[in-house]
Amino acid sequence: MLKWGLRILGVFVLLNVLGAIGTYVVIDRSIVEMFGGRTPVIALEPSDETPERYVLANVRVLEPGSERFSEPMDVVVEAGLIAAMGPNMAQRAGAPVMDGEGRYLMPGLTDSHVHLWNSQNDLALYLAHGVTQIREMHGQPHHLDWRDQISAGELLGPDLYVVAAQIATYDFAEGLWQSWTSKRNVARTDEAADQIVRDLAAEGYDAVKASSYLSLSGYQAVSAASEAVGIPLVGHVPVAARLDDLWASNQSEVAHVEELIKGLDRDFGGYGVSNAGEYLDYVMERREEIAQSMIDNEIVLASTLALVSSFAQQKTDTEDALATAPVGLVNPGVAEGRAMGWLPDVNIYSVPQQYRSEGWRDRYQTYWTTYAEAQQLMFEAVLAAGVPMVAGTDANVPVMAPGYSMHQELEALVYAGMTPAQALESATATPARFMDWNTGRVLPGFRANLVLLNANPLEDIRNTRAVEAVVMHGEVLMREELDAMLDAVEAANDAARNTPLDPAWTQTAAQ
């Protein structure tokens, strides 16, 4: 009897172990798919058709400072770098000539806040929209691989600056879940936070990221460790922290203008529909002080204005908000999943049905319109103070489509008060300095990461959409090739799609 009992117990244990393993495999596969892993990967191989040395002739070059384009000149590209530039270079360069016909040549754009997740096809979307550098803000080991492959010329895509996945504080059970499903770096103790920073630096990440969900002592430990090992600390201001804690930290970049708004909200004691006006008055009172503190502490600010401006509409009129973006280009795993979901039934910003009581629409409109107004007030102050700003979109969160959203962000920056020249600087030279890249200027010795436009963006910032060609590490990608990349991504998305899209959500124009 004992033997039979042990056998039954053994079978029972085995079945439970197998069940647990099966459950793990199913959930893990779902997580991979939710972040874009089920979509077929398109071919993204650099071409050898572009000559090693060639001339871009008769192009108007965006001059340092981004305030004017030159008279037509010739730009010599050699081995992926700008070798020389000036009038009549084509005649003596002894190299093939590509006539720019008076078009506008500027540095390739940088999106300083993106989320690639598992969607390698997004690399094509960035290039097709003139974005030649991106900063990944939730980096994983495969992003380091993509970065190195692109740098080595083995993979075609924008240059990558990889910020490690955010460091957060959770209790044991939630920490296990968050590290698995959201791929966050979970630090349950200050000692663990210190070690995580050291490990991430050793693994080759370009920066570490503070989470909104990092404890105050954990934040201080991360700050101290990042300073000790010499790796930048960027990202959010933790909910547990005040703005004074930010000034006391080693953090060199704040990932959204809205982080300053959230910090002021905590100092204010929390605003709502009833005291929205008082909160805006409070922002007005403190915004110059906050801007000066950013200057004093040499903190760079990422924008994400377009995203925040979309909140009120996404909260209450999700389907209308989706019509502002080319949803057909977004990896369907991301759009359909619940982690960063876009579609109406999973949209992460849409107000859940249980909160739609009488008058809900007016309440949410008031709250989120106030939020956007507060952001505008703060943006005006940091702009006037001269806080260095880098254009970022938070791409892959709704409704920020990779690549496409960069142009929306530039337009939002100009609408908010920047000149077109300032907006272009925030997407070219300023992020290049912050990330220590040899890009962001069209000058001899700089990397040939360039975009050729059919219209002048200084006259109308919307002209950044008029992409005729992109130069990536010296390789020229003409409009026809860029369109083919867009078509390939859309076809791969269609092959992986589970939910049909409303035609209103499927804009695909790159321009």
C-alpha cells in the first residue's frame, strides 16, 4: 500500500510540475507575442550598391545652429563620413555624383525616447521616416545585439543608444511578476539596487533608468552607484521622490516634461477637477524656479509633448485618437496586447467602463486638459530658461507610431513655442551631444547619417515629412526603397494580425 501511495503521490507531483511548466511556457510565449515577437521579421541587410566615395551635389545644407540652409553646394561622403563640402566639389572629387537638385540636406533625426520591445521591424520604420538615431528606453539584451550589429554594418537600422530597463522596487511576489512580464530590473533592497547598476554597466548598457516605482532610498542607491561606475542615470522621477530629491541626485536627464508636472502635483498635494485652476496657478508660481534648478543641475529634458497632448482624446474618444496615427504600421502584438495596447478594447489610456459614471467624460476632459495646460506652462519656462531639450516621442505607446511620431513631436514642439530651428536642434545636435555621438551636424568629420528633404523645414516644420532620401552610415536609401520598407513592414504586420483594423487607422504615408 505504501508503495502505491508513493507512486500516486509521485504521479500527482509530476503532473503538477508538468502543468506549471506548461503554464509558464504558454504565458511566456504570450508575453513575447504581446511585445511584437510573433510578427515575421523583414530583411534588413545593408546594401553594397552605394559607392564607398560619392558626392551629393547641389544640396542646400542645414548650417550649425539650424537657423538657415546654405546656398547649393556639394557634399563628399567617404567610408560613411562626411569627407568634404563646398561649391564645385563634384568637379574635382573624382567620384560618382548624385544630384540633389537644390533639395535640403540636414542631419538625420534622433528620437530620444522609444520602445522597440521585440519588434525588429521598427528599425525600418525609423529609417523610412528620416530617423537615423534612436534612444531605446527599456533596453534588453537583444537590443544590445541590434546596436552592435548596426554599428558593425551587419544590420540596417538607426544607431541605437540603449538605456537598460527601468529599475523599480516591488515586494517579492510582485517583483517576480514584474521582472518576468515587464522585463523590469527589480531591486527589493538598496544593496540590490547598487548591484543592479553595476551589473548593467558591465553588460554594456549606455545608461540606467529610474522607474516611477523606485523607492526613495532605492533611488538614492541607484544614483550613488551610477556616479560610482560612471554610467548616466536617466528616466523618471520616482513617485516616492520630490523634486528636491531630483536636484540632489546624479540624474542627468528627465524622460518627459510631464515628470516635472507630476513632481509639482505631489508638492501641491494632488489636483483634481475641483481645484484644477489652483493647481495651474501653483505651476505658474514655481515653473521658473524649477527651470532654473534644471539649469543649475545640468539636467537635460526629453519632450514627449505630442503624447501628453493626446491623453484627453485617448481617455474619452479612443477611436478618434487612433485615426491620428498609422496603426497599420504598428506591430500588431503591441497594438493588440494588454501591456502597451492601442486598440479600443485594450487601450492603456482609455477610461475603463467601470469608471464611466454620470458626467465621466467632462470630469476626465477637465483633468487631462489641465494636465496638458500645466505641461505647456512648464514647457514655456524651461524653453525660456534655455534648458537643453531632446525631442522624444515614447514611440510604441498609443498613439505614437515608430518613426511617424517623430514628425508629430516636432510639430508639437513648434506649436508649443519653439522655432523650427530650435525644434530641429532638439532632434539633431542636442541629442548627439548628450549621447556623445558623432552626428547631428552636416560638417566634415561627422558621420553621414543624413536626410534629404524636398521642402524647407525652417519655413514649415511639417516639411520634415518630405523625405526624398536617407543616408545611413553613408548608404543612400532613396524614396522608392524607403516605401518598399514600409510596404514590407505592413505586409509582415498583416500576416500576424488577429484583429482587423478600421480603415481610418491605417494611414501609411511616410511624408
